[in-house]
Amino acid sequence: MSKLWGGRFAKGTDALVHEFNASLRFDVRLAEQDIAGSQAWAQGLVGAGVLTQEEANIIRDGLDKVGEELANGRFQFDPADEDIHTAVERRLTEMVGAVGGKLHTGRSRNDQVATDFRLWLMGACDEVRDMLTDLQRALIASAEANLNLPMPGYTHLQHAQPVTWGHWILSHFWPLVRDQERLAQMRQRTAVLPLGSGALAGTAFPVDRHALADALGFAAISQNSLDGVSDRDFAADFLYTATMIGLHLSRLSEQLILFSSSEFGFVRLDDGYSTGSSLMPQKKNPDTLELTRGKSGRILGNLVGLLTTLKGLPSSYDKDLQEDKEPIFDAFDTLSHTLPIMAGLLRTLTLRPEHMAQQLEPNLLATDLADYLVKQGVPFRQAHHLVGEVVQLAENRGVALTNLSLHDLQSVSEKFGEGVTAVFNITSSLNGRNATGGTSAEALQKQLEAAKSVVVV
Ligand code: ARG
């Protein structure tokens, strides 16, 4: 096997070591970016006086052909191809002859791989952004369709206060807005060009790095060649962002799993998004949601793995850095499955308002009862205590809060008057919370508009 770097070696690489060292198996995904980066570099070498324009054109056209072979699956890999960079250069030289050997002037696979990887990730960020946006649209559509549908709200998974379906489903929308922000910010940090850093000490040829950045769609160039080849912060940033997206999907999944259970029965999953049991004929399982919840752990694992790989590394390139790609690819692939599935699941979800209504029990209005006393001039702390006594009274009698007579209520506090019955109403409870972010029809409409206005169209 002939290696790019074989000159100083008296004998070939042990077969197992070659296998161990090679990254082609996974970095073949960087093919398109490797071709684009090399074409830009060839043009840069013209500016630096290394290549004539004619030579650069030959290289550019040759790389186009290599790219075509790779894209249509006709590319013949050689057992000696260590990674995508060596494979592309080897094939180019086969095609265009000796001029192909000039391409790597002033460049190293160290700045090359960092460039390819960043370029790939910039594209991946755009894809994740679009998938997230689609999921956000699905959440908004669900909210809009049942904006004011009352359902119990929970803290500690115990009945707390009434909310609405629109309010609840939008509580899973806003986290994704923050994810979009994180994604945009990390993409910006990714769009810094390392090409021109050489192996570690910069390039000895006067290549215009700003022109390279422009040609490849980078917003800035790296300022230190040692940092340029070793910086993988952008990869960790992506994995943290992906972890947060996974975590948000996991929480939504968890809650939908609960809501689809027989005990809650608030929603019914579409058959297309559920699976059955091989043994129990009646079963309809929320496997898609469980997998989404489960896969969030895998994304976090990728983040922890990469950070652990990076933490002990000196600046400049070390082969450990080759371990950066698989966790990113895996996280991206995982999101590429889960995000569209979640959007589809939401778009086909059936709500069961009658089951939600069954759970809208009077204790959800206990806070409203305390607020009523506050409006009669009772300090809240005292009102809270008094209503606690009312709840206890109802419990002792074995009746609902709403079934206590005015006389019963007045036995606890004389501040209870005729108007108290108006409190026992879910709609007025919802509408009473009119501040931004609350449950009133007006506040919910405003929230919906706000949600629509932040979704990138
Ligand atoms: N396959 C390598 C990687 O992914 C490319 C860089 C190799 N550089 C080197 N000095 N061996 O990191």
C-alpha cells in the first residue's frame, strides 16, 4: 500500500493499524465539502503564484469529476485510502496526472479536515434549523386548533390549576425557540475558516485567506494556526445544542406518553405513529415517543464522549481529533429521524376533550377561591389558610368543593358572600389570568401571535 506520507517509512503499515488509523468509513460523508475546499484552495494557490490559472482549472475540472464519481457511487476506493482527503487526492492525480500533486502545496490534512468538517456542519445546522421550524409549525397548528380547550394543569404531576391545550402545547414550543437561537449562534462560531493554518504553523505561500473564506461561505478566518487546526469548540457547541433539542423532545414525549395512557386518555396517537405488541392483541404502544425519549440519552452520550476526548489535548493537531466526527454524525442522524417524526405525530394526534373535561375537578379552583377572598380584603396568606380549611371540610364531608353551601363556606370565613359561586367556573378561572403568558383567551391569542412571529418562515 502506498501512503501519501510513505517516503520516510522502510516498511508498510500493519494491516490492523491501517484499519485502526483509517477514517474513510465515516468521513466519506465529507466528500462534497472536501471537493469544494480543494477547489477553493487550488484557486487560492493561483493567487499565491503556485499554480497557473490553467493548472487550477485542470484541478477544478478533475475534482468535479471525482465529485461526480463519489456522488453516483462509481468511485473506486483503494485499500490504501486512509480517509476521504487521501482518496480524493489519489483519484484526482490518477485523472489529471502530475499537476494533481501540486494541490496539497501549503496545505495539510489538519487544516483541510477542520475546514471540511465545519463546512459540513454549517449545512447540517441549516437542515436542523428547517426541521425544527417544521416541528414548531406543527406545535403552533395544534395550539391554534384547540387554543382555549380547558384541561387540568399539573405541578408535581398533581392537579394544580386549569390550563388549556393551546397553553400546554405552546409550553413545548418556546424551548425550541431557544434551541433555534443556540443553533444560529453555534453556526456563526462554526463559520470561521481554518484553511491556511497548514499542519500547525500556517502556510508558507501567500494565499488570500479572506478570499478563501468568501469562496466557501465562511464569515471569518481563524487568527491562530495552532488553534485553527485544533479548535473543535464548534463541534461541542453543536452537540450541546443537539442535546438540548433531544432533551426538549424527550420531555414532550414523556408527557405525551402519559397523556396517551388509559389513565389520562387525553390524546390518541395515530395508528401510523404507534406500534403493537407481538403477544397482547389489544396493545397500541407509543414506541415512537419512547424512542425519541430514549435517543435523547444517546445524543447526550455523544456530547460527553467528545468533551472527554477533547479535554486533555494540547493545542495543534492530535489524532484524537479524528474521533470528533462520528458523534456529530450520529447526533445529526438521530435528530434527522426524530424531528420529522415528532412533527408528523403531532399533526395526526387526536385530542379527547371529554377525558380532559372529566379531570377538571373543583379542587383545581381552590386558588381562585383564595383570590376571591383577597378581593374581599383578606391578606393572601390568610386566604390561603382559610381555603385550606374549606378543602379539608369538603374532604371530611366527602363532597366536592363546589358542593359546599354558602353556609358551609361562611362557617370558615364570613368573607364568603353570594358572589362566590361565580368563582366555581373553569372558564372564568382561565380568563382571570390575563397577564402576558397567562391562560385567558386574550393572553393566549397574544401568545399564539408571538409564537407565529418568531418562527423563521
Ligand atoms: N482523517 C484525519 C482526521 O479526521 C485527517 C487529518 C489527519 N492528519 C494527520 N496529521 N494524520 O482527523
